[in-house]
Amino acid sequence: MQVHDSRPPFAGLANLTDEALASLPTPCYLLDEAQLRRNGEILLGVQQRTGCKILLAQKAFSNFNVYPVLAPYLAGTEASGLYESRLGREELPEKEKQDTMFLVAILSKTYWVIGSVLGGVLGQLLPFDLEGIDFCMTALFIIIFIDQWEKAKKHLPALTGLGIGCLCLAIFGGDSFMLPALLITSGILIFAGREEVAA
């Protein structure tokens, strides 16, 4: 899936006059490429002296236009989610392994499945009244569904979740359909995502 980037291209500002600098549209910020390279050399020196690996923290510095400037000095990027992993792989392909996206997808989905299972089990074991939480969970899933529907160009994941949920509701009944629906939907989407990444 290609996303259109409507931002203006990154451009260097070497030999910029005061008048040209004053005429830049605001808000804007400037990056000093020479200083970035000096900082990169410092980080590379730390890696060489200590044997550690220093990664680009994308949450702290997400200016992917200058990732190529920093690439020679860093071991790769860090990612806490699928989109950051994808960005790191696209912008620093020589630093990121091919299976990175699949591993992040598996770990991300596994985290949600384990959290959902633990939540369901603990919800059954806790001795206090949880009346009303059903409404909150239903509302949460509806909001997640609507959000995914609005943001995604492909609606197959949302329709898959909805279809599997309805099927499991018919098969297992209202009291026990949630866990099978989550497991089946997650399994289908994980393997569909793996094939999409491999393609």
C-alpha cells in the first residue's frame, strides 16, 4: 500500500540569504545537516569503542527525510508498532532485516490476544460485580471498528472481524463467542498480513 505524501520535499538551505530565510513559510523548523553528521560521528564512535548498537528512536526523531544522513552512523531504527517498523524498513532498507515487519506484526497481535485472553479469564475469576462492563466493551469494539473502517482503504480486516464475530455468536452463543472470535480473526489477519508483507 503506497500512501501519498503531500509534504514538500526536504531541501537543504546552504547559502541561504537573510532575505530568503525571512521569506520561508511559517511554521517551519530548520535542521543543520552538518550538526546531524557531527552528532552521528559521536554516536558511531561510542558504538565502535563499546561494541553497543545505537538505534534511531523514531518517536523522538521522526524526520525520516534525513534518515539517509544518519544511516552511516546508526545500527538501525527502533519501532514500537507496525507503522514505525514499516517506516524504518522503507527509509533505511540496508539497516533493517526483511522479516522485521512480520515479527513486529506477530508480537503486536500476540500482545493483544494474550491481553484479551487474560482479561477474559480474570474477568471470570474476579469475585466482584462487573455489570455494565459489557456495554463498555461493546462500545469500545464499535468505536475500533468505525475507526478502522474510516482509516483503511481496504475494508477486508473490518469485515473479517465482523463476519467472524457474527459467525461465532451464532455457533457459541452470546456468553462464549468473544474468545473464539478474537482468536480466529487474529489468526486470519496475522497470516493475511504475513502474505502481504512477503509480496
